[in-house]
Amino acid sequence: MHSSKKIDMTRGPIMKLVVLFALPICFGNILQQLYNTVDTLVIGNFCNSVSLAAVGTSAQPVEVFLCIFLGIGTGVSILVSQYTGSGDTKSLNRLVDTASVFVFLCSVPLTIAGIFLGPLILRFMQTPSDAWDLSVAYLRIFFLGTLGNMGYNMNAGILRGVGDSRASLLFLLVSCLMNIVLDVVFVAGFSMDVAGAALATIIAMYASWVFSIFYIRKKYPELEYKVLPKHLDKDMLHSIIRVGLPLGLNNSIYSVGHVLMQSLINAQGSTFMAACSVATKVTGVANVAISSFSSAATTFSGQNLGSKNYVRLKKGGSVIPFYSGLCTMLLGVLVAVFCRPVLELFTKDTAVLEMAELYIKVVVPSLWTFAVFNGIISFVNGMGEVKYSTIVNIVMLWVVRIPSAWLIGHFIDGKYIMACFPISFTFGMLCMLAYFFTEKWKKIRRLAASS
């Protein structure tokens, strides 16, 4: 790869490269938060708390249907980073072509499934009757953007794998600006309520996907990216599924768990739903470092494993999660201190504000543990070792988070069910730290010692 935007993680100061790689993703995550927050801001100011609740609860069915594909997209990114590290351009081209075909094959059935089966998930989640019609409308319109959503995420993953993290920032800038303008036009101008917010989002997603196609074709001609790919390489598809399917299934199981969590939230009523919807937008500010460092960790471990640089691999496994936790802790302090004035940008409803502030004060202090947990998981996944992280994720959700939420809701007070997050974050971090005592990591240490 000759592009100057590509970062080679196999040589140079580790944290300097990680930060250079993570910063564009961090800014992109801020844009992503803005992208998601605009819907909430516009609806909160031009509609009512029921509309706010409808947008918040509709996110879970979307996650359920797209999670397997997004996990496979992460698998593609891992393979791209490994082929980039080993310098295998021929396999890289076959991988990109196969991944592009996969997007088109999956998008139509997922769109149809989401439109017709999504409302069943909303029913299972005990969506309140006053938010039902709006939730269904938002969900069905949103699923019409499945192809754009999948295409953008796949292309962004390919670029992260080759070491180009700036591209995602450009794509998100395009979609974010378009989403803001269209939100104001459709919701505030045309009074389309949540339907307008959903329509603005899917148009922005398609614009971002199309932009990503032209970007890859211009900046990385050696990838031989085709607008309408036709060739599906069976061996490469097998590799994609081998690495990506466990991640996708893990996401799927996690998403079902999120549905159960949302049902516990929905059982508290529309006011509590709206409060959680607003609070998660604000806590997202503290999360920007998490996904940024995690993406860097995946690319770093994949490239260094591909180049067999075990000394560097061993060192990166500790320093990247550490700095991810530190940055998240500092951002969490800022969020906790200034949460009330920020929350008031979304709604003036006193009851919603009080519950949202409580949510933030309970969850934010523990986010650094989630950052460490996620940094290690992403690093391990980049090495292709997806089984351990899958088991930890499943146990963390189904054995720790959901049962603790249910126990808190039934035996203490439903408004404190968000305390299940600090409990599960801490558990997950300890489990992932234990990975460094496994035989597979000991093998990396032995290879590093003999290098």
C-alpha cells in the first residue's frame, strides 16, 4: 500500500502510532455521537418525550438484525490487517472483492426481515402503547437504509485494516452534516416527527457509503475495488466466516441480551425510557476513546501478527488497553461534572432530567473498566483468537448483567437497574486480564523471548 494515509503499525513508537491511528477514529466517534444525538436533540425540542422514547427503543431491533453482519465485517477488517502485515496483496484483493459481494447478498434479506419482524421485537420489549406507532414507523423507515449502513461499515473496516483511520472521519463528516440539515428540514420544517428523523438518517448513510466507494477507488487502486463486484471467492468467504462468524454470533447473543435489557427499561415507563435514551447520548462522550483505541488495538495486533513481530505484539497487549482506560477515566470525569447542562439541551422535562442524571452518575465512574476490557478483547480478536472473547462476552451479559439488572429491578428499585453495567464491566475486565495467563499468550511471550 503506497497511500500516505496508511499507518504501518509494525514499526515505530507504539503509542505514537496508536494515537495517530486512534485520533481520526476518535473525532469520527464524536461525529457519530453527534450523528446519533441530532435525532434526539431535534425530536426532544420539536416533538415530545414519547417520540424521544420511540427513537431510543428502536435501536435494539436494528442491532439484532445487523449484529451478525457487523461482526463479520470486523472479521474482514482483521483479515485485511493480517494480509497487510504479511504483504500478501493478492489475497487482500480477493478478500476485498468477496467482502463487497457479501454486502449485496446480505442487504436485501436483512431489509425485508427488519421491516416485517422488527415490530415483533418491539412487542417482546414491552414497548409502551403510547410509543408503539412511532417506534414501528421509525424502525421500518430505518431498515430501508440497510444497504447503505452495511456498505459503509464494510468499507470503513477494510480501510482500518490497511491502516487508514482518517477515511472513516471523512465518511462520517459527510453523513453527519447531511443528517443535521435533513433532520431540521424533515422534523422541524415539515413536522414529520420520528419518520423524518429516520428518513434523514438513511439518506445520510447512503451518501456516506457512496463517498466511501469513490474514496477507496481513488486512494487505493491496488485494492481493485469494484462498484458492482461479481466474483465470490469460496476459500476467502470461508476465511471471512471462520473469523467473522463467531464475532457475529457473539454480537447476536449480545443483541438479544440488549433487547431483554431494554424490556426491563421499558417496563419502567416512557419517562424512564426517555431518560435512558438521553443519558446514553451523553455517556457516549466518555466512550469515544474506547472504540478509538479498540480499533487501533485490532489493527495493531493483526498487522504485527501478520509480520510475526512478537516482541512488539507482546508490548502492545498491555500498553494499549492501559491508555484506553486512562483516557476514558478523564473523559468520564468531565461528563459527570457537566452532565446537567448538557442534558438540558435534549429536554426540559424535569422528571426525565433527574432520571438521566442518576443514570450518568451510576454508570460513568465505571466506564474505564469497560475501556480496559474492550481494549484487550479487540487486541485478542485482531490476532484471530475470537473464542475466548466470545465466551467472556456471553458470560458477562447473560450470567452477570441481565440477572443483576433483574434482581435490582425486582428487589431494590427499578430506577437503579443501570447499576448492572458497572457490575458487568468490572467482571468483564477481570476476565480479559486473565487472558494474559492463558497458554496462547504464554506462546506469544515465548516467541517474543526467542526473537
